[in-house]
Amino acid sequence: MRIIVGYGNDLRGEDGFGVEVAKKLETSSPKNTKIISCFQLTPELSLDLLDGEEIIFVDAAYSASSHYALACSLEDEKGSNLSHHMGFRTILAILEELYGKTPRYEVFSLLTNSFDNIEDEDLYFGQIKKTAEFLLDD
């Protein structure tokens, strides 16, 4: 099974990118795909991912210079893993260490420096549509 996890805070402008992509995908009901939309990654999420052969994480990622670019952002996590800064690598480590699962994974990010509002709605929602279409075609 393929699982797509869109996460972020849709009350904080462009930080809601992953949640918006998940909402768009839910309307298409892709076959053999589970869509999860959440505010943040938490250890409990690993239970929903146990059946995943492939997991795709979708989120906004900070970039000072590449606003609205789409990327596969694999930056190392910084700081404590005990807060809302838990990243996808921690979830993957939980799956492997506690449950013996090592799914394939990908990360899709919207690069942004605006986590308080949406600066260009046409471009922002265009990138949501483009990401959702790409994930449906995959």
C-alpha cells in the first residue's frame, strides 16, 4: 500500500501546503493509496503507517531564496524530537526499530519563507495542484 502524509498548519499560511495537497488528493480517491492529513508528525502516526510499502511525506520547507519552488527537501532535523519539530526521519526510525518495517519513502516540499500568510495565492494553489497531479500520476 502507498501512504501519502500531508502535514502542516493550514492556519499558518504556506505552512499548510502538505495538508492542502492531502485534501486535493482525497477528492480523487487514488487506488491502493491511503491519504493522511495531520497537523504535525507524532510517534503515534507510525501505527497508521505500518501497512505502507511506500510512504510519501508532503510538507512546506523553509528556504530564504527559493520561494514557491517544489523540491525534495531532505535537510537534517534540528533540535529536540520531543516537540512539533519531529521529522519524517524519526517516524521512519520508529517504524524500523519498533516494528521492523523499512518502507520506501519520498519527500515533497514547497520551499517557502512565509509561514504566516500566503503571499501569492495563484502560485501557491497552482503548486498544490501540480503536486497532487504528480502524485496521482506516479
